[in-house]
Amino acid sequence: MFRQVKKDVKTRIVDAKGRVVTPGLVDPHTHLVFAGNRVNEFEMRVTGKSYQQIAEAGGGIKSSVKALKKAGKKELVESSWKKLDRMVEFGTTTVEIKSGYGLTLKDEIKTLEVVKELRRRYPKASVVPTFLGAHAVPVEFKGKRKEYVKLICQKMIPEVAKKRLAEFCDVFCEEGYFTPAESKQILETGKKFGLKPKIHADEFAGSGGSEVAAAVKAVSADHLMFATVTNIEKMKRAGVVAVLLPGTSFFVGSKKYAPARLMIEKGLPVALATDFNPGSNMTESMQITMTIACLQLKMTPAEALVASTINAAYALDRGKQIGSIEPDKKGDLVFWEVEDYREIAYHYGVNLVETVIKDGDIVFQRKV
């Protein structure tokens, strides 16, 4: 155990003897603001339905869109607050949150205002906002894709930028969602309004998303299950961070995982994230994400920890502020109830966090 000694009103000494201490975990890809759940889809999936089949039956992203439209901001703030509390308890001290379950100007703004409220008031973790109006084409725009892209570029992005509601702009570049040309148009528009580009790329097939990431010099390209050697090299040259989401492949029952070993061998920085969302990965835990990364992506425990801290920080353009323990960086720390850092990924299914420190203050401490 550790002891806390007060030297004066400004200084506290915390004895972490016998504990592993790491930087606070960074989760650079979540869809944390949502209403309700999609447990019925989980049951459909375990009985053999695919992600695409569930979407065609009215589930998927569109199901969450319906639920979010009915929810008020107060309800969304309260439910999101509880999810953030769970993340902190699992060791996460910085979390990115995307919109994308609104798909109208009104509801995208509503979602991002919820994120803004969390960013302003939530005391235990830093919240990073991302605009993802290009998450799917809403049902009311069926057959009118160009009009929806126009709405994103001419109405949504300018309004989000005017209200300073997001730092990043993201697009789901995949067949049935947004084409490479549409994705590039949206991301380039976002850049003109000061929104840094991110992209969901190559999740279900080689969608061209990783090529778009390289072309627009995205801060990160996420998913990347079907990334090729050529595109890995292009992303490396463009300074893109690969954000891998192995929990999603695990949760949807897919045998396809991102080629992490190839990326690492080619020198492309690899980060990990939960992809926390109600449909394809219902977990707030970066710990289980690291376990799956070791087992399925064949990353070493050290690589998984680096991918969950400093590399994940760079995936949010915050590598100079967080992600490592060194002078002039934020005091974001986790004390682990282990004697060897490799146990964090090895001993799975339990919470190994003892204490979480955010900006130098203890924000979670397990009761003993």
C-alpha cells in the first residue's frame, strides 16, 4: 500500500513502493455519448447475424441515432458522466469522444454540447471532442447522398467551428457509408475551419480510407483491418498514427484484426483505443483492450502499454503534454496493484488499478 504525507498545503508525497506506476491511459477513439443500448443486436450477432445484416434490419448506427434524438441533454450528460467514471476507474485519464449519433445539424450540435459540458465540468479526466457528422447517411437522405455531404460541409462544419465545439473532424470511409472522394472533401473542409482530420478507414474492406488519411495528413487513421503495405508506408510518410481497435473485432466475432506487427515493423506508430460504443464494443476498459491486442494483434505487453499511453497521446495531438512520465508534462499517473507491468495485460477480466492521479490530484482510489 502507499502512504500519503502532507509536507505543506501545496505538496503531498505519495509512497508507491511495491507498485507499478505508469502514465494515465489515453483512449483516443470512443463514441461515449449515446442513449440506451443495443443488447438486442448483441443477441442477434451471437446467433449468426453480421454487422451489415443487423444494419440492414434497422439496427447499427441508425438505431443509436433514433435513441439519441429522443434523449435530452441532461439525460445524456448524466449517463455519460457514469461512463467516464468507469473509464477513470480502469485507468483512463484522457478520452476522445465523437459525435455521430445525431446526423442532423440540431442533434450533432446537441451531442457536441454534451461533450463540451463534460469537458468543462468533469473533474477526473480530460475530454477531447470530435465531430463525426459523417458517421452514416441518415435515412431521410436515402438516394440523396450529395445533399447530405453538402449539409455537412456547408452547414454542420461551419456551425461546429463557430461554436468551438470540436477539435477534430472524422469520417466513416467505408462502402455503404462515405466514399474516399466524399471523405476527402469533408476532411479538407474541416481543415479550412480549423478542425484537424481523423478517419475511420479500411474496417470492412480496403475502402481507400488509409489513402485519404495520407493525402490529408490526418492525425490518425482508425480501425485499419485491411490496411496494405503500400498504404502503411504512405501513412508513415504523412505522419499519421494508426489507432487500432482490437476489442471491436473481438466483440463482433470477427477473425480479422489489424496487421499491427506489419505496422510496427514498417515504423508506423500504433495506438490502441476501446472504440467504446453501444453496438460494436460495449466496454470502457483499456485494460481488456491491451489484453486483446497482445493475444490477437501479437503485440508485446510493452508495445500495448506504449500504444495506450504515449502513442495514443500523439493520436490526439497531445504527445507533448501527456502519455509519459517526464518533466513539464501533466501529472497523469496510474498506480497498479501488480509487481510487473506485463501483468496489466496478462491478468485480465479484473481491475488492477489501485490509484489514479489526474493533473497531480488523486481522482480514484480503490477502497481497501
